[in-house]
Amino acid sequence: MSQPRILDHRESITIQASSDSVYELVSDITRTGEWSPVCTRCWWDDDAAAGQMGSWFTGHNELPHRTWETRSQVVAAERGREFAWVVGGDRVRWGYTLMPAGTGTTLTESWDFLPGGIAMFEEKFGDDAPAQIADRTQQALDSIPTTLAAIKRIAESSGSREGDRS
């Protein structure tokens, strides 16, 4: 019998900054390259709708063996509480939830490989789909702690707090 596949994951970190300032940071997708080990840059497809529910953005991703771009749609944008998007409209949901924690914020990053993503991998890769899904899953699991640590460092830096509007 094969091992069950992990198709969702959540990990948290406590940051000594307000929920509003952490939200401002993680919802500014143009800064993603500062903390993501894979997504080197992002831009809003329509600046007028930037950061709002339903808005779309493009991400440029790089690994040693491949480079690609994805389009994602914002599916949660609640200041100080949650910011999330779905890659390709139905493939993978990434997000951040924020909870007050004493004088700081607990930031949780989540990743969910959705049925639409699994179907796309099965269609694209055929018999190799399980290996490709396992590879992408491992990449996500490996990158989340690195991402959270970098967001914490940035949010707690004095430069980030100078712009804190909360």
C-alpha cells in the first residue's frame, strides 16, 4: 500500500509586530521575492484592483532546473486577519492567517493542493503525475519555514516598523 499523500500543510510563527503591519507586508505581493525561496517576483495584473478580492497577479518562479510563471487570484483579503490566493484559479491555494499573540502576531502560512491542480498534473504528466505531485508537495513543505522566517525578520526589522500605520 502506498503512503498517503500530504496535499495540505500549515505552519506558524510568532512575529513581534501588529497584525495590521504583518498583513500590509504579506498582502503586498510585489515584495514576495524578499521572502520566497521560489517566487522571485510578483506583479498585479491590474494595478487598480491590487490586493482586493478577485484581483489577479502574476508570479515569476525559479528553481535550478526550471523557471515558470503563474497567474493567481486573490480569494481572501481581510486586513489584519487573512490574505490568500489560488494559483491558476483552481490548482493550489496559498494563504496567510493572522492572529493577535500578546504584543505580536501569529502568522500561519497554508498550502492546499486542490483537486483542479491534481487533475491538471494527471492530464499533463500522465503516469508520472504522482511523482510530479510529490515533488511539488515537497517543494512547498520545504519552502514554508524559510518563507515564514524571512517574513518574521523583515516584519521585525526597524525599517519595516517605520512604515507601520497601525
